[in-house]
Amino acid sequence: MKFEHVPVLRDECILGLKINPDGIYVDGTLGGAGHASEICRHLSENGHLIGIDQDKNALEASKIRLENAMPKVSIINSNFEKISDILEDLDIEKIDGMLIDLGVSSHQLDEPIRGFSYMHDAPLDMRMNQEDTYTAYHIVNELSENELFRIIKDYGEENWARRIASFIVEKRENHPIRTTYDLVDIIKSAIPSGARKDGPHPAKRTFQAIRIAVNRELEIIEPTITEVIGKLSSGGRLCIITFHSLEDRIVKHVFKKLEDPCTCSKNFPVCICGKTPQVKIITKKPILPSDEEIETNPRSRSAKLRIIEKL
């Protein structure tokens, strides 16, 4: 299946990165190289693009798309949380900018065998890195009812999380839950018909929650941002695209903490903790996709772009 991933907020990201043609830039979620190819267009032959992705299908597609790029290109099979190790291996001390797109690619959603979508019947998988051994199957079939409840409630913000967790545990007592459609049927049976009439697909929030848990999506955001800031040159920028409130809340909180790290009581007349700002927030409010972009790419609807600059 051809790897397709329409770059969300592409022009806004390029503008936000404030690209130096001779600089070093990292695309932490390379995907099909939609953002990366545009970054390359703004780099000279002295520039350097580093593309990171844990999905091997993405890497193969991006290599083809970037093979004629003018700047130096390094494509790395890894997770963006390992940015410090990746740069050390490349003998790079500082970078001029980094982009992280936290969304699931269209390819991953549309390729049934990956098990990301509740619209296709497939094995319960949901791994972004196919070499990982922990899958959605393990979460659904091995975690306790309370652990399932917490994941579905916290990561999916699902009102019916308790009933869904209970129904999953009850059903798996007879036989393992192996496929996405098996799980969808359980979710539908757990949510009363009246509550399923309006709103998104009844399985949407639970699938989101399990995917987040499988890939540790939320827990790596804050430490990654901290690592990136340590690697940015003064004036370098970090752009992050989020797609749901859980991600955006973390990014917003960390950005604010980096801009105003003071821990002194508000009653103190002067700061005595000695902690100074590391960044300047460029986007006081997140940048949203235009109506035109949403019309051509409906999956961009929930995207938010936040940008900080290293002081």
C-alpha cells in the first residue's frame, strides 16, 4: 500500500521554523516526508535535514521522496524521544529547529492490517513501531479491569469507560479478544443505544486510548521537549502539532513552564529561586488549519500548532 500522509499546517510550520538555509533541522515524525520535503526546499546544499520515524513503511516512502533533495539528508529509524542519542551518533551538538507532528498518519489509519482503525477488521495491533512486541492485544487481554478503565477514561476521555472495561473483561473470560471488530462489538454492547445515536463512532475514544497506551504517546512528550530545548541553538525553534486535547494540554503546560520556570511564591517581591526562562513562546494561541485546508483534508480539523524559540 502506498504510504500517504498529507502534511498538516505545512506552510505554517515552515514559517514557524524560520528556516536558516544553512541550518540543521529535524523532522521528528518523518512520515511520508510531506513536511520534510518542504523543509528541504528552503535549505541550501550546506543545510542538513534529519528525519526520524519509527515506522519502517514511512522510512521507505520518505527515502524515495527525498532522494533528490539538495541538502544533506539523514533518515533515522527511531523515536523522537531519543533525539539526544540520535544527534550524538551523527556528531551534532546543536540544531536550528525541530518539528514534531504527533498525529497518526493517514497511511497507518488506512492500512487495515495495522489495527489502528475501528473501520477495518484486523488483528489488535496499533504499534507505530512494528518491531515493538507490546500491542493492543496485550492491553485488551492482559490488563486488569481497573487498569483498562483508567486507560480508557484518562486517554480516551470516555464517559462509558467503566462499562467498557467491565464488558471487555467479561468477554475475554470465554476467549481472547483478537480483532478490531471483536473490540468494536464489545464497545457497542457496553454503550447504551441512546448514547450511540449522536457524536463520533462509539469506538473512537476507546481506540484512541488504547493506541496512546501502546505507543506511550503522552508520557514521552514532556521529556522530549526538554531534550530538544537542550539541543536547540539560540534562536532555534520547536514546532509541535497536536491533534487532541490531551496532547495539547501537555505541550501548552511544558511551554509555559519553560518560559516562566520561577517557583517562587507570588507574594515574593523578587525571584530568589534563580530559575530563568529558557524559551519564548511564539504562539500565544495555537495556530489552527484554515477552512480551505480542512475542506481538502478533513483529518486536519483538530490540529493545533504551537511554537517556541530558544533564548
